[in-house]
Amino acid sequence: MLKTYSQFLAEAIGPAALPKALLLITKYLQKQLKTDLAALPEPEEYHNSFGKGYGARFFIPRGNRSFRLNWSAPSKMGMVGLKSVDVWLDSEIPFHVEFDVEVSLVKTLPLIVDLLKTKGTPKLGVTHLPPEGVDPLNESLDSIMFCEAANPDMDEVFYGVLGIIQEPNFKKGDVWASYKGAGGKVFDAIAKTYPELLVKSGTSYVWKGSKSDVAKIGAKGKEEIFNQIGATKAIISKATGNETIASNPATDKLEKNMEKLSYEKQIVDLERLVTATVTGASNAVFVAGRGGIGKSYTVEKTLASLGLTDGKGYFKNTGTASAAGIYSLLFKHNGSVILFDDCDDALKDQEARNLFKSATEIGKVRKLVWNKMGKNIVEPDEMEPDEMIAQDLLPRYFVFTGKIIFISNLPMDKLDPDGAIRTRAYLIDIDPTDKEVYDFMEKICGNIKLQEGLELSLAERLHVVDLIRNGNSKQTANLRALERGLNMAAAFKGKIDDADLQRMIRTYA
């Protein structure tokens, strides 16, 4: 028997089940918020003024809103009850929701929807989440049919029920009609706790209490009633900006236990991480993986979907870059996105690595310092940045507010040998099988631009992919072979024998 959505998300989330849970949460919230939502592919370890733990981070790509579900720690059974939620509302500093007991995901999702829909500052202070089992999110794992779940204001429910029960000859159905399942639970708890004040008469009830009794229940009995029905206390407050995200063996072990993502999912995650970085969820993303598997293609396609092009919105640097060159690039393109592609040699230089570490630290602004003196180095207060750039000068130090995307052909252990990047930026490893790359070629071959004046139909392009898939090349599958093969097919089409052309593509593409 398939589990319901509520049952699934009320249980501990094991490492293998975490991706499925994130998908379900994403789909539910997309429906409620009526916007796209992306989940980061891996849990992050955080440490802030409220404590430390592990979180699953989500963000709205078009905007500056995100949230993180926080657990105390992973256990052998996976992520258990939530301890808190952090919600970023168009700000670097989140609002923090702390629960008095660990709760399930089902309880928290409607509250998160309410917070993400907030315009301005949400209401701070104590609120209560409804008990589980009222107005459930009816959904099975094989049929994503979400109901329009809402998060009732439990204070409003409590005082509303208290008002109804004072009316002459009221019925329990009156409570249910006004406040549904949450109201019904509140009513049952009041009737059980104060049987001398609430007496049943046929199908109706009669209130035997006085105004002082009402005041007593309202002032002292509310918390008791909420405790009985399982309403969780949630305290909403403004957090501080002091937070670090780190890595430790527990997180690494959790990630290793997760099922390997398919290439298609890795590409989707890469798109999400680039979007998250550009829209403010991170200061940088580093992409590892062998050459020719679509890293650059995916990154630039994602940037284009966000309305950015090279020179307008981001600056692309290819080839080697010295530490001095990197410092100059970061200054000249401060405030924008800087894309480093095929710059692996820069990571071999410790001075350059230190610059990347400083530029990707947690925080909106990061101070970069160049301690080497030279003819082109000036004090930052001597002239404006535009003047320095015009005269090819650099400040001895400056505040960096840009974003960095670094695409590397290095394997993960070479890209981040000391773990310093992982603690500062998103780090993703694109690691497809050859079959997955060939399948991906079929999907994108129609979008590959050919050399000027060359043309191929989609059927001809797909035929090239088939030739490369079954070819004699000793190279691992890569998209550069696709580009070579397509241009070769277009350039020699009709000029040499078809059998000869096919042999050349299979051998040399």
C-alpha cells in the first residue's frame, strides 16, 4: 500500500529517501506559491546564533526568497523531526522559526507558505501550528494531487471556538463548519478539560460557565488545550547575519550514502545552483567534471535564461589566469557575475586560491587585499573605481560584492583538496556515464550552432549522434565530439561518398 504524503513526510527521512522528499516538498510548495521552486541537491551543515545542525535549502529562482528546513543532526535512520526553519525574505538576514518540540514536515509546510507570501515583515512572536491529522495534505507518492491546504491561525481558532460555545444551544457541527478539524480538536479538549462548564443536551450543548470562566480558560487554559491536541509552539524572530556553512564527516557520509544522481538530474541541479548563485542564495558555485560533458553549455544556457549575456550581466574569462590577473578581474567586474572557464591552472597557485577563498566567503560584501606593491597599485581613497579602471590602476584593497562561477575539468578531490571551497560555495560534480552523454547529445543536437553557412536537418543531426555513439574513437563520450561531428557532416555533405563520411565521423569526431 502506498504511503500518503502526510505519512511519508511525518517519518524520518533516510539518505536514500531525501531526494524524493525534497521533490515532494518542491511540488507541493510550487502549487501553493504558484511559482517555480528549486531544492539544493545536498544537505548543508550550518552554525548560527541559534545553534548548529543540518538543513535542506530551497529557493525561488526569480526573486530573493528562500528557506531552509533545519534538523538537529542526521541519525542512522536519517533526518528526524525538524527543529527550526529559516526563511529569507528579500534580505541577507533570515527570519527564524524555532519549535518547542521537533515536528514533522507536514506541520511546517503551510507556515512556510504563509511566510514566503508575506509582503514586508512577518508577524513576530509566538504562533501555534495545528495538530497533525487536521486538514491533511492528501497525496500519494504515485499521484501528485495536492489539496489546497492552509495553516489555520490556532489562536483565532481557539478564541473563535470559545465564542461559539457560549451561544445558546450550539452544536458541535457549528464549530466544525467554522473551523473544521482544528476547531473540532479544540472543542473536544475544552469539553474534556471543563466538563462542568460544557454539558451535552441531546444533539446540542449548553454552556454553564460565567464570564470569569471564559476569562480563565482564555488566560490560563489555552496552552493546556494546545498541549492536549498537539499544537506546536513556534517562535518567529529576526535572525542575525552571523552564519557559517561547513562540512564535516557526518555530512560527507550522508552524501556518500545517497543514491547516485542520473546525469540528467545532475544537469538540472547545476542549473538550479547557478540560478541560486545569481539570485543571491550563494556567492559562488564551482563545477567539477571531465571536459566535454556539457558543464559550460549548461551554465551559459542558464545564464541566458536569466537574461544575462557575456559582457552584459556576466564576464567570461577563459584560459590561464595569474593571481594578479584574478585580482584585476574581480575589481574590474565587481558587482557582477564572473565566469571562469578552463582556468584550472589558477587553482594550482596558492595565492590565487586564497583570492578565491576571500571572494567567496559567506556574506554580501567581502574584503579583498593585494599586499604586493607596484606602479599600478594605489590607495582606494585616492580616486574613484571608474577612474582607476580607466587608467588601468588597481586599489590596494576593495570590497567585493560579485558572484563567481568556476567551471573546472579537475576531479572533485583536485578541485577542492582541502575542503575550503565546500565551506564557502556550492560545489557540484558532473559525473555521467558515456551512455548518459550520448543520450544527452540526442536531446541537444538540434540546438548546436554550426559554423557559418553550414546546415543540417534534425534527422541528419541525430544520425551523426548515432555514428559517434557507435564509432571507433578512443575518447570518452563528450559534447565536443558532437560539435566536431556535426560540422564535419555539414561541411562534407554531398561532397564525398556517404560511407566515407560516416567512417570519418566514427573515427575522427
